[in-house]
Amino acid sequence: MSVAQLVHGIGVVLLVAACATANGVMVASLIPQWSRIVRLALGEIEPEAGMSDRISHHAKDGGRGQHLQTEGHS
């Protein structure tokens, strides 16, 4: 067995191990979300969690960015 064959064999083993690791990571990340993925694929759209917390609300007079003033502070 020559050195080139040995290096080739090591390279093939490393490539197969890298592919197996990548597939394992993808499967492990998809399994917990699988039911959600199927629901989305079937057209059941779900609102993003906490979306109302991120929406900027207008003040009562329509202005934005009004700061509240407390006693003793200007």
C-alpha cells in the first residue's frame, strides 16, 4: 500500500465523517420543529410571538417619541 492510497483513504474517511456530522446536525435541528414545519407547509400561518411588544405605538395626539416627565426632572 502506497502513501498516496493511505492519504486518499484518510481523506475519504474524513469526508464521510464530515457528511455524517452535517446530516446529524440538520436532523437534530429539524426534529423539534417538524410539526411546525408541517403546519406552515399546510398553510397555517402563525403570528410571530411578541409582535405586539415590538410595534411602536403612537401617542394619543399622533406624535411619536414623546418622553414622560416626572417631578423634579425636566
